Amino acid sequence: MSKFHLPSPAWLLLALMAGVVSPAPARTWSSTDGRQLEGDYVSGTPDAVTVKLATGQTVVIPLNRLSEADQQWVAEQKPGPKVAGKPIEGPFGNLITGDWALSEFGGLPFALFAGKDMSSGQKLPLILALHGKSQNNDNGKQVSGWMKSFSKAENYTAHPCIIVAPLCYQPFGGTGGGWHDKPGEQALALVKALLKSLPIDSKRVYIIGHSMGGFGTCDLMARQPRLFAAGIPVSGFGDASETAQLQRKPLWLHHAADDKTVAVDGSRAMAKLLERSKPFKYTEYPTGGHGIPGMVFDDPKVRDWLFEQGLK
């Protein structure tokens, strides 16, 4: 297979797939803005084409992002093979419903989302999503807001994944203790259990969080830098003791300048410590206060950046 040129994530929607395929010879694909990608044709639909790259990764490209010549070529091909795989079994198999499903692992309540058509023939990214400090003591409340950005139909189609959202404030009188405490340890154990049981791409495990969850994102990623491919802390930051572990990891920190709940100074200090780290990014919003996670995670550029990490 020929060497490929990685295109802009604006027109490349990634969906890792496994199984045995018999692709057609490699060809050069051209986007509407002239970028090129070389890879084997696997299959096509009225809306997209599946291409296998030299790395073995399989990508799904929307047809409306390809040149007219490529669109016509795809239309002339015979339907390609489907992804092989069996329905998901094991301890988490019953949670694969196409909706948020509630469960518990080792005393840690959590919610999990995955597409109902997911099979063992896939390898999907995993997102660990950490909620902020509140009076959450009922499992399910943690996914009532910004976490649903990733499970929206149009966003999930672009970036299929598995999302797990543990609950720090445990039911029946438990108070958690923060993500730096026992709930964080339990969350890490949950991620490792999911990796053993579900078809997850171990190179694309991500961690995101808001406020207390933003602090938790930095803390858990610093504790387990090999586990996570990238992190997005929002309105919460890491300290100097964590930067040594974080400086080599893709991390995109977000904060609003007018945040009255968690002062922006801490994020600015972290950005200063990591300013020479190439994988580190910092975005400061002039307004938005403490309620910016929806603004962050509804941004397709943020989601595209996240799902790019771990692909190389």
C-alpha cells in the first residue's frame, strides 16, 4: 500500500473497525479542498466510504467531503463486506443498549453509553467523563448535562465511542471524597475492567472533566499517564507536582476568565508551567463563568482533536 497523507480532521471521521476484508487496490482519494489520502477501498454507502490505510486503521469519510470523481467511483463499486463480530457479552454486555445505562462496579455507581449495534469486531475509543462538585447522590444525574454532547446522534455518528461516567457522590449516604480520593481509584479500576471486557482501542482511552472533574482529569492522568491518550480538563487544573507527568501528554485545558467559582489564575499558572509542552493547549474564554463545559464539548474542533489522539 502506498504512503498516505493524513488529511484535515474536518473532513475525516474516524471509526476504527476490525475483521477480515478483501479491499480493492489502493487509490488516491481527494477532498473537496484538494487534500489527498491514499488507501484501500473497503466499502461504500450512499453517504460515506470506508478506506483502509497503510497503518491498518480503517476510516470512514463522508462522500460530500470527497471530489466528484471519487464520489462517482464509489457509486460504481459493489457493496463491500460488513464488519465481522459477535454481540457483546461478558459483565458489561447488558449495558450496550444505545442509551445511557446505569450500573455499579466495586462500589462505584456509573453510567455507560455505547451504540446498540456495537459488536466484538470493533475497536472503539473510550471516554472517562468526570462530573463536577454538586449534590449528585443519585446515579444518572451525572449525565444530565454536558456529557451527552458525545452521545448526540450526529456527534456519535461522526465519532463512535464508549463513554463511562462514574458517580463520585455515592448513594446510600456516601459522600465520595473527590476524584483524588477513593472514587478516583475506583474509576481507574473501572476503566481497566472495561478494557478487559469490551472492544476498546487501548491506545485511545481519553479522560475529560469539569470543575472537580477537571482537577480529577489532571490528577488521574498524572497518576496513570500510560493509560490515557489525552485529556480535556475544563474549569479545573493540575498543580506543579503533576506537570512532570503531564508535559508529554496531549492535554487541552479550558477556562473562562470571569469564572467566580474556580479562579482562572490556577489554569493560567498551569499553562505557564506547560507552555513549552508541544502537546499542551490552553483556551481561555473571556466570558462564560463556571458554566462553559457545554460550550467546550459542543465544539466540533474540540471533539475532532480528542479523537485524533492515539492514532499515530
